[in-house]
Amino acid sequence: MTFSDTVNPNSPENLTPTQKFFFGSKMLVTGGTGFIGHVLLEKLLTACPNISKIYLIIRRKKDTDIEVRLDRMLEDVVFSKLRVQCPDFRDKIVAVEGDMQLPDLGLNPSDRLLLRNEMPNEHENVFTFFPCTLPASNSDPQHTGL
């Protein structure tokens, strides 16, 4: 038995400050099916393996179910290393149908309730919101360009 065999990588003293902050946390991500969202999801799941759940708001496209869109997205090469290192990472991602251009994020009442119930109380860890959604078009009055 070596020293590295006795060290628990999930022990608080072995975690980075970022890993400690996100340990057991739940997140809401919009725009996760886009380029920035792909990179964010991969980085979060790779760097912080103890994240509890990531709720990903996905807009339905034509006749494609959001779960199918999510599964296709996770086949991207960006996630190839993660698929090898943590084959069950998909279990941490929950697809939620929504649309950022609609009132209440286009969420149906049951999904709004699900997300509301997932908000932490004073005894739980953080619930973080990552808005990765870009404006719908350049004509959007809030669009300022990059």
C-alpha cells in the first residue's frame, strides 16, 4: 500500500477552494447546448466531481425531445475525456424544458416547482445560476456585441 492509496481525494483537506465551494451543490445552466455551455459543463464536471446536480434548461427544437438533444450534445468530443474518467456523469445532469425568451423561462409549472424545491435552505450548499444564453439576434436592444 502506498501513501496515495491512503489519501482520500474527496476529503476536504484535499479539495481546491473551487471544489470546496461547489461540493454537493446544485446548479442551473441556461444555454448549455451552445459552445460556451459545452465548455462550462465539461469544466464543472471535470474540475468539481462532487457537484450534486446540474439542471440544464433546454429549448425543444422541432420534434426533438430535450432528453435526445442532451444525449446528442454529450456525445460531442468536448465530453470524451469526461466519458472515460467519469462514465456516470450523465446522471448528474437533469434536462429541463424551457425557453429564455418566454415568461418564467418558459418552464412548465412542475419544472418550476422542481427547481424551487431544489433551492437550498440554510443547511444546504449553494445553488448557482450560470446564464450562458446569448441574445436571440443582433437586433436585440440589449445586444452589445463581444
